[in-house]
Amino acid sequence: MSNDILLKVEDLRLYFRTTKGVLRAVDGVSFELARDRAMVIVGESGCGKTSLARAILRLLPRNVHTYSGQVHLDGTEVMALNEEQFRRQVRWVKMSFVPQAAMNALNPVVRVGDQVAEPLLIHNHVKSKKEAMGRVEEALRLVGVPLDFMTRYAFELSGGMRQRVIIAMALVTSPVLVILDEPTSALDVLTQANIMNSLKRIRKELALTYILITHDIATSSELANESMVMYAGQVAERSHAGGFYKTPFHPYSKMLMASVPTLREDKELAFIPGKPPSLINPPEGCRFAPRCPERFSKCDQDPPAVTMEDGRVVKCWLYTGKAR
Amino acid sequence: MRGLALAVSLLIGLYLTIYIANMGGYVDRIRKAEIREQVGVQVLGDPTFKQLPASEQRRIIDERVALEEKRLGLDKPFILRSFGYLARAMTLNLGRSEHLTSDSGSRQVRLILLERLPATLTLFATANLLLFFLSLYMGLYLSRKYGSLLDKITIALAPMSAAPGWFYGIILILIFASLLRLLPFGGMVDAPPPKTTLGYALSVAKHMVLPVLAMTLSGLFISVYGRRTFFLIFSSEDHVELGRAKGIPPRALERRYILRPTLPVIITNFALMLIAMWTGAIILETVFNWPGLGRLYYEAVQVFDTPVILGETVIYAYLLALTLFLLDIIYAIVDPRVKVGAGAGAAA
């Protein structure tokens, strides 16, 4: 692994207050991400992927119960910053965000070009509006949006074009980290492939660091250097992409991979019986144990995060003896 | 298209008002009976007719009643007359009142209304503008401080609006006028009115304190609560969230991402509030003895003065239709999603 760590997350927790009790959406997540790498976070719906992204971005809803842990980004401990410092030093300066619901993520009453230029002007990246517009044109060209769209409004654009505009917006200030939360899940397959290709090309051109959150394992393999599997608010497995896609360790990862359709092999698609546990009062011990085919007596206790010899981390009792 | 629809609903609304104000023609019968009684008293009380035989007296009474009914147009059936009312109302020919007069003695409905208008506008413009902007800013402030003590207090006080303004008016009069003797019981100026303009204004202001306070007590908390909830819902929209992620300062975010997209709604509320001032408030003005249009309405209803009731209603109806029409145009200016054009109608 590279020593040039861009993002280091330690024991990040984000709990929500609900009428039924405290919901542990992100429950002690730790990981590192080196510069110029792309990490894919996969998992079922409701496993805390999006909450993790929001915890890193500090985009919190109103019903937060606990928000703790450490997030080192590019040499700064950002959790120690207050809201105003965080806004000035981190938001869209160091990291930008492409949200899940791209259809409604643009301001309906501001022209698209002005919206893309907004972060440049707020964070004083440019001296003049004219210079900002030059940068906007550059960014739009990069993601493949025709320049005459700049004077249009969001409702005049198709879903795919809106998503591209938001990606352009995420790139315009040249942040060190871009977090993409299911950037293509609302789009048709052709547009998805198109945008994925653009993302791949842009990463090569700009040497960006991505965190890509998705439940589309097949598509994500195209982009990933690192992978992380989340289950019930926790990290089940963390790995370099090669190892993960070929030989997943965690029983959940194995079953997840087995459920991905492949074109040439004639395999029976597997599914995982049962459903993920409630994140309100989750069960003691391993959270996957009730659905795990390989469970044994130890699984009643919370498994440790075992670091394997090639740097991969897996939270499972099966591997405690095989640690490096 | 939109204009036509407005005109038709205006017509229907006005006709209903005419019909109801006349109690479906029943008012005509009341007035006929009144005329007969008046004429009877006149004729029988007149010494020149005293000597005539009873049948002759009755003939004279009938004659005069018929003449009076013809003069007032009561000889024609109500349905026909109702359309006459409608035609005059639509052309803003307000005509003459039947009983009420202006303070200067005129029976012109126009003059009667104009005389009452400043009083109503002074009171309601003050109260409504205060209420509107106070609830807008407080709502915005509370949506920022969601869950704070002040927020909880406002929510707890919202049911206060279940009682109307005049209810608080009575209580306020009891406390500040009757008990503490700090403020006047009602009316608009001291009697006799102060000579200087400044003195006059101060006197009016003093008389306005209690009615404005009463309206504020009744209206404020529910509107702040409504605005706060409105802004809370809008501030969790996806585009606001992304704006926050972009690092837009909180004030700019509120202005450009919350207020701008919701501007059509706020403008609508404001415009409807503006024209609602025209009608005043019937009971509140009566409680505070305020010489405005609301009290005029009450007085007109008591004596079945249809032209006055109709005059007030028709102007309100025209103001409402005009406002709705203007709003359509304003929407297209402030919101790019609305386009006014051939066949577009009210596209949203």
C-alpha cells in the first residue's frame, strides 16, 4: 500500500434518533485511502453506505444522535473543525460530492452554468465571473455536456445530462477527493455506461481520488482499485480490488459476488437468504451470523477486524488464526 | 383562456352574492312591507286625508305604494332585477344605497365606500404587513433553530390562533382599557380630533395599538409555525443539500436555494393578504368601534342595504380576479419553470 494516505477514517459513527430508538447507520467504520486511488463501497440497500458518505461530507439530517470518530483528509483532522471552518476549508475545496438523486439535485431556478460556477466564486478560486465561466466551460467539455446548455435550467435537461452537469460541478474546483453516491443508479443502462466511461477517462486525465458508492458490483469493478464491503453499518471486508473480485474472504462478500451475473460462464445466480438485521438494537456478535452458511459458536461474539498478509482486512472469526 | 375562466367565476361569484344578499328575493318582500307601513303611517297621519272615507284612504295608500315600488324597481320580479344588479355590478356602476349614508350625507355607494377605506387600510395594512414579515423572518429563523426552546414554545402557542382576533380584542380591552386605563376602548381618534397632523397621527396610532395586538396574537403563532414547517420541508430538498455540500454560506443558501425557488408561493400569499385588507374584519371592527369597511358591511347587512353589500363584494371580486391574473404573469417572471404563452395556460 502507498504511504501517501489522502483520507484516513477512524471509528466513524453516525447514529440517528428515530421514534423506535437509536438507529446505528454507521457503526465504527475505519479505512484508509491513498491518493489517486478509487475505492468502491458496496453493500445492500440500507447497509449504511450513503450514511457513511454523508458522515464524511458532514451532510447530516436533523435527527443526529451520535456523530463521532476521526476523519483525516489531506493532512487535516476535519472532525475538529467547526461548521464555518469546515465550509471554508473542506466543502468543495478538498472534497466534492455527486449525490444519489441527481434528478432533483440542481437548483430549479438558477441557470446550469451559474450553478457550476458557484463553488468557484464562493471559494475565491477565480478573480472574475468571466474566468469562472471559462473554467465551467472546461469542466462541461470534460464530462461531455454541450456548452449551449450553460444558459439552460435544470428542468430543460435530461437525467443523464443533469448527472453530467453535477459531475462537472464536482470537478470544477479540482478537489482532492470526489465522493460519488450511486451516480448512475437512476439512469438507463446506456447512459450509465456512458457516464462510467467518462468517470474512468476523467480519473486518468486528472489523477483524482474517488470514493464510489454503489450496489452495482459488475460496473464498479471497472473503476475500482480498492473495495470495501459494508454490512449493517460496519465494514465486513476491505481489500484491493483484484483480490476482492477474484477471491473474496468474508462469507457475505462471497455470497455477494456469487449473486453477480456474468456473461460467459454458465452459473446459477445465488441469493442470500434472510434480510439484514435492523440497525436499531442490532444483534450481539457478528451481524451477518444469522444469514451465514459458515457460522459457528464464536459468531455469538463480535468478530475482530483481522488484517491478512496482503493488507486486506476482514471482520470475521474464520480468519483469526490466519492473520499475518 | 385564463382570463375567460376568471371572468366566468367572477360572474358566478357575484351572482351568488346578489342572490344571498337578497335572501333569494325575500328581502324584496320585507321591503315591500316596510314601504306599505311607512306609506300607511304617512297617509293616515296626514290631516288632509283624515276626512276621506276608509276605502278612499286605502286607494291612496295603494297608489302611493305602487308609485314607491315602481320608483325602487320593486314592481319587477326579483329574478329580472337580480340580473340588473349583476350588470351594474360588473360595470362597476355602484349606484345609490338604499338606507345608509356617508358621514357627509351622500347616498352614493362609491362615496360611502371611499369614506371608510382609509380607516380599514390604515389598520389592516399595519397589522397584516407586520404579521406577514414577522412570520416570514421568524419562520426562517426557527427553521434554522429547529428543535430549540423558542421553536418548541412557538409550536406550543400555535393553538392560540384557534380563537379569532376579536376574542383577544375583548380581553385586551378589558385589561388595557378597562382595568389599567392606558389605552382607549375603541374608535379611531380622540374626540375632538387633534388639530395638528402629528397629533392626529399619534392619536390614531394610540387607537391602533390594541386592534393590531389582537390580530397579531391571533395570527402570529400559526403563521410562524406554518412558515417554519414550509421552510423545513424545503431545506431538506436535494438541491439545498447539494448547495450546502458546495460550501455556500448559510445566508446565501437560504436566499438562493430556499427563498428563490419558493418565491411564487410567498408572492401568492402576499398578494392575497394585500387584497384581503379590502374587506376589513367585520367583528373586530365592531368590537373596537373602528369606522372601517368591515363595520360598514355589518351595518349594511342589518338593514338589507343590497347596493352597499354588493359594492363591497364586487370590488373585492375584481381585486381578486385582477390579482390572480397578475400573479400568473409574475410567476412566469420569477420562476423559469412557468411559461406564459399561446396554449400554455397555467403550465407549472
